[in-house]
Amino acid sequence: MPAKGGAVLVTSFRPPRPGVPGAGDGVRAGTPDVLVIGGGIIGLVVAWRAAERGLRVTVVDPEPGGGAARVAAGMLAAVTELHHGEEELLELNLASSARWPAFADELADAAGVGDGSALGYRRCGTLAVALDADDRAELRDLHALQTRCGLQARWLTGRECRRLEPMLAPGVRGGLRVEDDHQVDPRPVVDALLIAAERAGVVFVRREARGVWSRSGRVGGAVLADGARLAAGRVVVAAGSRGGRLEGLPEEARPPVRPVKGQVLRLRMPTGIPFLSRTVRAVVRGSHVYLVPRESGELVIGATSEEQGWDTTVTAGGVYELLRDAHELVPGLTELPLVEAVAGLRPGTPDNAPLLGGTGTPGLLIAGGHHRNGVLLAPITGDLMAEYLTTGTMPERGRPFSPERFAPVGAGVPGGPGASRVPHPIEEVL
Ligand code: GLY
């Protein structure tokens, strides 16, 4: 592809691999089969898994390995983060949660860092507690929903909660013990994904992508901030909360993601003195707060949930509220060193579920919109997207999460509303 605004060499030529569906299909030799826009946890897992299956993959990101996962606490909390009306998402969350132990071992091995414990994977369980009568009623309601969905959670009295976690406040009035919600440390996970992807042959272009370009209605690659173009067989938008802002996306295929800010604190627990042994969470004054203790001694407190655009400022109010609510659960934590305060942006979608797979636009795929579940859903996202990229078929489990569920009715139908699209800002006319 002749580049307008300067050419960028993204990969050296490697011959298409025989027997790999999609490898080299319709793509000039030397261009990647797949170009992933975004090198956060989702972009990296898609790139790694696709490369492992023989596809030539390039990731475009000025700082691969960054993004929301660097901020996230890493709870694998399919059961305690269950919400009414999200039963379909629950199935995906549970499937990915079940994948985590083997995924962590496989990823650690591929990156040469040992086994899953090097990535902070811990089967620690979670305790969701209530501080007052309203919290208790909310937790009872969650318990009823969990039971209806066939999930395991055991109701404990306040005293039983404190027997499990002696640092809990005397005011804790009861709680739910969930043995199947665990944790992982997202930072070593992302670091391992970078290494594993590189080892699998993924090429990194450490530049900003400002959009995609198209030819004859097919997305053909990415446009970089300086106007240079990269070409690829297919483009996967995995740009987190920025995904919907990329230029050149047809409106009917634009990911409907919005940024949901989360502020998170990191404290250091004392060595040799048991502090917390499992994730503890609660709803305090209507806000969710969770405390995730790591074996490394780190204690993560999260997270605010704010809809204020793309702002990632750590605010005094955010830090205050987190500490105030966490202190109500575990008063002793105010003695701990505060190591870090940081904010990130969750990519929220209208139904809180991810966008996985092809769009109505040829050449354009999305892996995004994971909202509160980016870390939890990383293994299954990699599996589903790699399968779709190599076979052209999305496995049954991934189909409810097609980005096309948000396409306007009639998009792609001649004469339908989505068919009369406005010209793309970046469209090559030949
Ligand atoms: N899943 C935790 C959060 O999004 O804060």
C-alpha cells in the first residue's frame, strides 16, 4: 500500500504458512494478516493467541503494555460482581475464570517467567461484607441471584466474617463467602503478554494510531498520528475506551464505548503480620469498594466509578472516598504506607458486555468494551478472537457478544438506514 504521509515498514517478509487459514489471504506478501490497534491487555492477548496460531500479527501502540490493566486490581470476580440482567455475561465470565489457572501457567511459561504464581494468580476466594441494614439487604439480594444462577456463595454472620478476617471492623454485620472468585496481578500479566507476543513473532509499531483507512468499503489498515499508513489483511480495534474515537470507522461499526474512570490506591501491608488473606469487598454508601491483598505485600484498594470523559486525574475526593470507605471495613489500614494512587479508564458499553468479533464492515473486527471485566475476560477473549481470526467462525460462546448487536437496524441492507452512510473521513478513493 503506497503510504500517504510517509511509509512505515511494519514487518519483514515471511512467507504465508501453509495450512493456516487466513494466513496471507488476500494480503500482499509482507503485510501482516492482522493489525491490532491497541496494546493493552486485550490487544496483547489477541495478538499473542493469533500469532501462536500462525497468523502474522502487528500491534500498533505508542506504549504497548499500558492501558487500564496497569491500574486494575485484578479481581477474578465473576460471582461477586454478578448483576441482574447479566446472566449471559456471567456465562462468559465464568468460562474465562475457569480458564485462568491454565492460562496463567501457559502465559508464564511462554514468557519464561515460571508458572502462574509469577503472575500473581491466587486462589484466595472473596468475602463480600455488609456494614449496615441496607448493605445487608443488597447482599441478600445478590445471594438470591447467585443461588438462582447456580453459583456457590455462603452467608456468614458478622462474627464468622471476622473469624476469617480478624482485621475487619466490629461493625461488619454479615457477608458472603465466595470460594470461586480469585485474583491475579495484572501488571506482571501484561509484562508477560508483551514477552510472549514478541516471542510468538508479533511485531510492535510503537506509534499512535489515529484511525483506520478503507478502500472500496473494506478496512485496509491503520493511519498513524503523522498520517502514515499501515496495511493489513484485517484490523482488530482493541483500543479500550479510545476505540470509539478512532477516525475512519464507519458509524455503523464504531464501537459504542465510553470511558468509565476508576481511581485505585496501592498500600503496603506489614511483612510477617497477617493483615488480609482474601479479597474483601462491600458497598459503602452506595459505592463499591474492594481490598485485594497480594502475596507480594501489596494491598490494592479500588475503585471509583466516574463518567467524566477521558480525564485520568487522581483527585483528592477520589482518594478520600476510597480511604474513608476502606477504613470503615478495615480500620487498621490507615497505618499502612500509601505507595501509589492512579486512575484508569474502563471501556464501558451500553450493556456492560464486551464486543468480540467481526463488524458489518469487511476487514474490521473489534475486541473491546470489557468494562469492569478486562482482566477476567482476557483468556477467553484471546481464545475466541484467535479462533475467529483463523477460521472465520466465532465459537457459539462468543456469538452473543458480536459488535453487530449495536449496529443500526438495516445496516448493510441495501436501502436500510445503515446503508446510507456518510463518507469516511479517511477513505482511499482509487
Ligand atoms: N472489576 C473491578 C472494577 O472495575 O473496578
